[in-house]
Amino acid sequence: RPFVFRNYRKINKLYDVNYKYTAILNLKKFSNFEKWLQSIRKLRLREYKRNKKNYKITDLKNLDEFFELHDHTYLKNKVTLNKLQKKVRNKIIQYFKKKCFFKKILNNNNETTSILFFIIHENKSYYLFGANKVNDKSGLSTTLMIEYIKLAFQKNLEQIDFCGANSFYRGDYKLSFASDLNGYFEVSN
């Protein structure tokens, strides 16, 4: 409100104020992982069960593998990260390397097909990056996401912020994990 007030009756606004959304999963609403699993969208549960049998989940040790797959994910969507965006991404990963969940999922040929990166701060967790080699409809991200949420229950975390639900499909996907839509203001000048 103070930022909006500062713009009042000004031709050139001092601040841009945008209303944004994020999906937050409150883990305390569920007594355990199994109860949460029963509450998610049935499609996510089917993807998880199907992929858990056919793929292997392991730690990601080689960051170059992530950078390559992350860049590939953007290129598939006809988006290229500029040097500054890549530098910021790399700094974030280097900084949080010890306080994160950085997993990959492998297919039967031992090829990495999907990677997720969550950071943990105190009793909360934040989804920062994801990357997929194949079509997103495969549900591989879902499998990693559910494995992470299982770990979050084990670590007694209180909530997971999926960090953004501002497009229809991305928002719907993140809400399918029994999360709630929360609004916030983004202020810039």
C-alpha cells in the first residue's frame, strides 16, 4: 500500500506494483506423507506410480549436467537465457549447494531425463529450478516432486513454496499437489 500511495496522481510512476501468485503446500495440514499422497490429483499419483517402477532417482553430483539440461529445457520452449541470467542461476546454485535437494531421474539407459532443485531454509522449502529432457507430459518432474515432498515430511518441514503460479498451466500443475494459491505484491522501480 505505501508504494501504491507514492504513485498517487503521478504521471511517471515511481514504482511498478504487480500482483503475483505462488502455490504453497502447507505440510502441517496433513498428518503424514501417506495422507498427503491421498489428497493430490489422481493423475499425479498415476504418473508417480508408473515412473517409480521404470526410472531410477539419484543425487546430482555434476552441476554441468544440470546447466546443460536446464538450458535445453529453455531452448525447447524457444527461450534463451542471457549471460546475466545464467550467472545468477549459477551463483544461486553454488550458494545453496549444501542446503538443497538436487536430484535427477534416470531412464533405463542411465540417461538423465529430469532434474529438480529445491532449497531449504529453516522449516520452509522453495522450488527454484527444474529441467526435463523429454516431453513434460511424461510425469518425470512429478515423480521427483513427490519424492522431494516425501523427504520434506521426513525432515519435518512446515511448507513448500513452489515459487510462482502465474501462468495457467504452471499454476494448475503446482496446485495439483494439494497446495494453496497465495497472492503477493512484486514492487520494482
